[in-house]
Amino acid sequence: MRRPASRRNPGAKPHGAPPTATIEIEVPAWDSDGDRSRPNIRAFLLIAAAGGLSLPAAEASAQTSPADGAPQGVVAVGVGMAPDFDGADSVRAIPFAFGTVDLGGADFHLRGLQARADLASDSRLSFGPVVSGRLSRTDADGPVGQLSELDTAIEAGAFVGYQFGGDSAGQGSVLTELTLLHDVSGVHDGLLMTASASYAAVRRPDYVLSFDVQATWADADYATTYFGVSDVESVRSGLPAYSAGHGMRDLGLGVTAGYWFTPSLGVIGRAGAVYLVGDAADSPIVDAGSRWQPTAGVALAYRF
């Protein structure tokens, strides 16, 4: 059954231009050791988004704003998989969730533990603040397990995006975005910048399909924290000492599809991967793991 077309609010953004993230994000609900007394506040950025874990096709389903101005959005919860840590060659099952709400004057998005608000009133321009979590590295196996453990990092920043082309439903549109995040928790004190683009291949009332790409740059503080090996850690782990500098961190791609069985109930699937490059790829941590960092998930979605 196809969803009846709703009247479009002239001030609403065309959701064929769904925001992509860095990342769109899958978040394990509990700590890596399985201790359910300690909720896990870790997330993926991009792996963003998509790469990373962005969900452009899913957000496109929360399309036109109702004529009465009531909030409209989508929430989805399911299961997924992601690497154990940056550079790992093993994956684990994780909860997979996101949400988006259109309040008329602003759009609010929650992707795992990345939250953002789109404050632009322009139908094609988007910008606003972003707050995100980044995976901790604890209880790793092998030599990496002998390195210093890393707590969950909290990052804050902003994004700006612009949609090009597309029909009235957004099909055929290309959304470009730039996201800047800085650690505010003291874990790595670094800066990351992600450029992404998504293509809305299909935008129908019952089916959506998007493809996306991304590239992430990281500064030396971030790279040293997550991919460096100190002299002390080298002796302890057997890995060679390594100092990572600033530069490109990864290149990513992804695909997202959604199907709506009824006007309110559907399913959303996502698959993506990032490929570590530069100093990150040359790290002994990655040599012991993998440059490919895959993510995937499927979720039951509710549209209101």
C-alpha cells in the first residue's frame, strides 16, 4: 500500500535532499565487556556515513511537513555489525538505531550518538551544530590489547550542506556536506573534517535508495591517539613504535535502501565501508588488523 501524497509546506526542506553524516552511526548499547551495568556511549563517525553510517534514504522518508504544522519524522531500531575498534579486522553485532524529527522551523537528527540540528530555512541549504561520540578502545585482543585503553570521546562542531538538482520528491538530487568536529572530552583533543556527498537514486512513497561517498581528514592529535604506538607501548605490545601525523584518514562509500509496507511501517537497510589511508593505514595497529572497515545494519522503521 502506497502512502498518500501529503501537501508540501512551502517552507519545508525537500527531503529528497536528506542530510548525510559523517557518519552515520551505529552504537553498541553496552560496554565492550558485556557489563550491562555500564551503558556504552560509543559511536561511529562514518565510518559516517556512510561510509560512516549516514542514512540518507531513510531520512528522506520523513518528507513533507504536514499542513497543520505537527511534528513529523522517522524512528528506526534494529541490529547491525561494525569493527571492534578503528583498524580492527574483526566485527561484532551491535544495536542499530536512528531518528529524525521535522518541527517545521528546524530539523533534528539522531544517528547513533551523533545529534545534529538543521537550522537553515532555505530549502536547499542546511547548517547547524553537531555533537557526537567516538568509539572507545578497551579489551582488545592480541598486541593491540596491550596498548593504552581509550575512553569514549565526545566531539562537538558544526556542519553545512547544499542540495543540487532533483525533482519535486528529491529524486536525482545530490547533497554535499562538510562536517567539522573537535574533541571536547580530552580523550584525543583532535580535529576531524569530513566531506560527503549522497545521490538520491530513487524517491518513491514506498521505496527509497541512496548512494554516498565520503573522505575524512584528521589532525595529528587525533591520529597519534588512535593510530600511534609510543615507545613504552611498543615494549609492552611488541608492535613497532609509530607516530602518526595529520592528513587524510579514510575514503568511504555506502548504500541505503528503505521499503514501506504501510504508510507508517517499513524496513531500512544500510551497508558501507571505509578504507583507511595515509598515516592511519601505515599504523602497526592497522597492520595487525585491516584497512577495510565495514559496517551494515537493518532496522524496523516507524514513520509519523
